[in-house]
Amino acid sequence: MIEFSRHQLPNGLQILVYPDYSTPMVAVDVCYHVGSKDEDPERTGFAHLFEHLMFGGSKNIPEYDIPLQQAGGENNAYTTNDMTNYYLTLPKANIETGFWLESDRMLELAFSEESLNVQRNVVIEEFKQRNLNQPYGDVWELIRDLAYRVHPYRWPTIGKEISHIAGASLDDVKSFFYRFYAPDNAALVLSGNVDVDKCLRLAEKWFGPIPARKVKKPLLPAEPEQTVFREKTVERQVPDTAIYLAFHMDDRRSRGYYVCDLISDILSGGDSSRLYQKLIKEERLFIELDAYVSGDHDQGLFLVAGKLSANVSVEQAKQAIWKELDRLKGEPVSVAELEKMKNKLETDHVLAQMNYLNMAQELATWENIEKAELINEQIEFYHAVSAADICETARRLFRAENCSQLNYLAKK
Amino acid sequence: MKVNRTIPPPIRPIEKPLLTPPACILLDNGLPVYPLFSGTQEICKIDFIFEAGTWQQDVPLQAALTNAMLQEGSENYSAGAIAEKFDFYGAYLQHSADHHSGTVSVIALTKHLPNLLPVIEDMVKRPIFPEKEFETIVTRRKQRFLLENEKVKVLSQKKFSEALFGAGYPYAQTTKEEDYEKLQRSRLIDFYRSFYHSNNCKIVVSGRFGDDLTVLLNHCFGGNDWGSKTPVRTTPDPNPSPDRKIFVLKPGAIQSAIRVGKTLVRKDHPDYLPLQVLITILGGYFSSRLMTNIREEKGYTYGIGAHFITLKKAGYLVIATEVDKNYEQATLNEIFLELRRLQQELIGHDELERVRQYLLGDYLRDLDGPFALAANFLGVHEYGLDYDFYEKQYRTILTITPEKLKQLAEGYLHEDTFHTVIAGRESG
């Protein structure tokens, strides 16, 4: 059981406190419930570009990083499809510096044309570094585009194209801030060597005066059920031909999500997993082969991704994967296999608690999904999964009509 | 009362953590065990460290593949059975080989260790290097190697290591595709026999565990059944490239990867700790000179850093970044401008105070968590140093002066002592 407490300020800000006195450090994490799924389809990549601008100074503090470094602190942030998360760590004595910095940029950002110009360029270089200049760097973009027709998960967080980032204006930046950055659309998570009462006093002092902005979340278009098999083939300068099968799956608030996650572990969690033992080691059809869930908070994707051994055809690879997927539908997993999955979860749960910063980020993630309390409830969800659930979910998911297949051919 | 947001909260001094070196317990055969007890969770990491790195190998890939093959089958457990055991108990088995060591590690809930240590015992004492597993692993490694070679950052880093040390020196990464085809299984067995035995091993344990763990370790690893003699290797001297600027062609690359650097001192040199501060100012944190100039002011790159890499027999500085081909020359100009500024101007008071505070915070972060304590122990023990190193590090951060930093820059950062390597597409 992970012990944390929940509090709320009158302006709507949710506060979560997780003490861990084995560390001399504290983490201050602010999660805003806005991600790339909330973007305008013609301005993709904006949530992430905005994350960069959050470091360009705020209303009363011209520079963000410098005072934090003076307090012995360090920070970073990340943007996903679903959320934008800012975190910093400090020696416990200087925790107030974190409240001061984070509250001022929640209050009001220093909107500057200069900062926008530079960060646009930085993000464009990031786009090149991560996507354009990497082998297999455009895979996710291709898969999302194939698997989704209307839901905003159809574009990647970094953005669909460079022109969307290059075209962002200061007016776009301002309206995005006032639309999404507000205490009533955020959670403040404090972890590590923290005193709950002191944290609440500081939260009231620094975050209390920020006005609520009555944030209205955009209603996202629901993805219609896929009814026909989709396939796309591209050719790229890469060493190995790869195949990707993407299946629509349950959202993270549903029990089904946890069944899908366990299925991915059965298929490829660890060296004893089915895909590794059968298709990599025994039949040697693949160099790499993984099954995983995308982890998106709305209905995401279940993926099987493999790099083919030399002289193996895409058709052979596809059939070998389907054989393993079909096996899950009819043949219940053994008691030992299920126990193995649950033992791994127990270790991971303990490992997660060894790091206060990781815990702050986990709590922020669950709060964004629905509520932080799920961090404990999820354990029960996993333990409740039976062999019959796995067969039933496999039958529901692994159908050709629910599959998008990307063939990524190595240019000879 | 309205809070005044223009006044920062007062900054309080950062407490120095107490660091205690671990005891050394000898197993019955003399094998040293270093226990670092800490943490709140009933979990352990155990590292079995053999002096068996690229420094010891006589053909390419020998150290890495010998290490990787330990989990591919032993007298009593097949590769599949080993994987099944660790996965069943929810444990993580890790293996790695670097320049000086080959390591097998396990992370597991402490309660499962009695079921896992006998498997590790069989893996390290009685591996059988099965032919089929060997072929699979070599093929997979080769494909991974080819994939890595598609990346400009990898191409530039490899060429840079060769420029600094010369091909043939163990710190130069010069493995080629054909080395995978030439590698023979028998060379791994030779390497295993020479370097994986109880006289060439140490064990580091971190996390929460009881006295019974030592008994268990002694039972599995304390016997005289796996001792041997370690052959002595002679190593050539480093042979840096006379070419100061080297270009690696990667047709079609949108960005170029830049590496600029030179060899510096080893960890036991009196200038080591002061140089660490200097390199932090240059490019070791978010508001460093390089990041401020090249990312935050010019927007040429997503990131640029200066790193002081510490190896047993050498230390080197490397400035690393990836930029659009069109910013390549401008970026190089700014890098060398920043190196000159450190030699010509005294660092200002505010900047130095900020770096001190940042490094003190970092000092705490580095020592945080049970597994970090093991890394910190090895960070001195492997270099023949003791915990006094961390005392000195703390004092250096607090007391270093602008004059000393300028003097170091003058001594170490002359432009004509640097190597520059760029991997990218052709010009024009």
C-alpha cells in the first residue's frame, strides 16, 4: 500500500503528498491536464512547444533555472498525448524555492517573442534529432496515422510536421496558457523528505492566490470502431525489415487495460516470454520482437513490433506472430505463467517506491488518468485477472479487422 | 496578506550527507564481499564483478560476448531454464561488460535470493557456451551494431575515441562488421577460463538484507572449486591521431553530430576535482555556457553538453551535440569561443556561486538511494581511491576560486590540443 494524502485548495488545485524520509531530497511536481490530444489538428506539436516556453521566465521571475540552481535544484519536464508534467528536485531545506517558482509560472508566463523564436528553433532541432535523423524514427507517426482516423492520438506529441511548429504565434501561446494552465486543471505533487503541514502552508501561501480559470476540457472525437484490416508498406534506409501490428485496446480506466498489459508481459516480458523463446531463440525468425501497450490514457494501441532475420519474408513473420496471438485465444495460460506475471508486478511495485521522484511522477500520471488513488487500486486489478479473462480479451483484440499493419522494408 | 513574488525565499545551506565506506567481508576462499545496507524496501542488488573487460581481451567482442553468454546455458540449467527462474521470481538479471570489468547483477526481492543465487552460481562457475545460442547472439548483436552505425552520434563518438587513443588501444571503439563473423566460440571459452574465477571477482551487495545472506554467498561462491590464475596483459601506449579535425561521411544525414575534446587527467590527479567544476561551468548543467549560448540564445541545437569521462587509465573531455548541417560551422565557432573565454576572463561571482550550489545539490542527488551507494563505492574503489575523495570533492566545490579556474583553463583548454570529429552529410 502506497501511503499518500490528498488535499485541495479553494481554487481547485489538487495537492498530493507522499513522504519518504530515506532521502534528503524533495520533489515538487506540477502536472497540467493538457497534452497533444488537446491540440488543434492544424497546430500539432503545440503542447510540447509550450512546455519549452514554460522555462523562459514568468511574470515576477525573469529566469526560471538560475534561482533553482542557486537553491541546489534541478528540473525537467515532459509532454505526452495526455499530459504535461513539470518536476524539480531540491535539498529539503530549500523546498520553498520550488513552490515560489512553480506558482509564479502557473500565475502568468512572461510571454516574449524572443523566447518563442529561439524555442521554436530548439524544438525543430529536437524534431530532427529524434524523428527525422534516426533509423526507424518515423515509425510511431506512421502507425498512429494508420490506426486512427479521427481521435487526436493520430498525430505524435512532437508534432505532425515542422511547419506546424514553425507557424506558432505569440497569440497562440497566450491563448493556450489561459485555456489550459490553471490551478483547476493541475495537480501539485510533493514527495521525498516532506512535512505535510509545511507543504500545505506553503501551497496556500504560493498557489492559494492564483485564480481558478474554469477550464473547459475540449470534447475529443471518439475513434469509430475499426472494421477492416489496414496495411501500409514503406521502404527506408535501415538495416533490418520490420513489421508492426497495432490493435485498438481498452483505455486506462477500464479493467480491460490491465488484462492487455498482462498479455503483453506473457508475450514478451523477460527472456522466458513466449515470443522471445519461440520466435527469436527457437525458430530464429526475428532479431527483435516485442509486444507492448502504448500506455495512452484514452483507448490506446496494443503493439507487436519485430525486426526480421535475414531471408524471412513479411508474410512468414506475420503468420508466426498470428500463431502466437491465436494461441492466447484458445489455450488458457498456466497457473505458473500467471503467477510469474504477478511476481514481476510485485518487484516492480517495490522498485518504483525506491525513488521519490519516480513516485511523484507516477502519482501525477494516475491523477491525470483519473485519480491518484488508482496507484493502489491497479494492484487489485492485476491480481483479479484470470486465465479466462486473458482468452476473452485476446479474442476481442486480436482480429484482422482490429489490426493495422505497417511493413517497414529495408532498402537494399 | 499579499505575497511578494519578486522576492525569492531565503536559500538555506545544504547539509552534507554522511558517507560510510562498507566493510569488506572475505568468503572462505578470500573472495571479497562489500555490503552496503540501506533503504526501506526488502529488495537487493548483488553485483558479481570480474576484471574482464575490453582491457583484458585479445580479439574484438571477446569480453562482451563471454559476459553475455553466461546466461545462455550452464551444466544444470539451459538458457530457457535460467530465464524462467529469474522471471518466475520477478527478478532482473543483468549483464554488462565495459573497459575493465564484466559484471553479472541481480535485482530481486530479498526473500527470493535463496532460490536465485544457486542459478547464478551455476552460470558463473559452469557455463557451457552452447553453439546454437552463440550463433543467435552473434547475429542479433551484429544487427544491433549495424543499426547503431546508422546514427551520426554513434559514428562521431566511435571516431572520436579512435582519434584520442589510436586504433588498437582498448579505449578506442573500432569494432567492425566482420569481427562478428570472425569471432569463434572457443575464444570465449578461453576468455572465460582466464578471467571468470574466484580470484578475479568481487561482490557488492546493496539494499536491505540480513546476516544470512553472507552465509548463502559463502555457500555458493566461497569454495575453492573455482579459483585460477589471471594472466597478465600488456597494453600498448595510446597513439592519438595527428589529424586534429576528422570528418565521417554519413550520406543523407539531416543533422551532423559533433564531438570536440581531448584527454585530461585521471581520477587520482590533484587537478581532477577542480577540472570537474570547470567542465560543469562549460557544459555540465542546464545553464552552462554552452547551453546558454548555443541552445538558449541561438537555438542551433536541442542540447549540448561537456562531459568529463573518467576511465581507470585515462580521463577525457568531450563536448557533444547534434545540429543541422547548416549550423555546423557556427556551432564549432561558438564552442571554441567559449573555451577561449574561460582562459581569458575570470568567472563572475554570481555564476560561480550558482555552480557551487548546483553541484552541492548534485552531490546529494548522486548519493541518494541504496543502489547509488554501490555505484559511489565502486566510483572510488575501482580507481584505487578511498572515501576521502568525496570529502575533497565537497571541499573543492565550496572553496574553488575564479583564479584557480582560469589558471586551469589556461593549462588545459588550448584550442590546438583538441580533436574535432564531425559525422554528417557532404557539404553543399
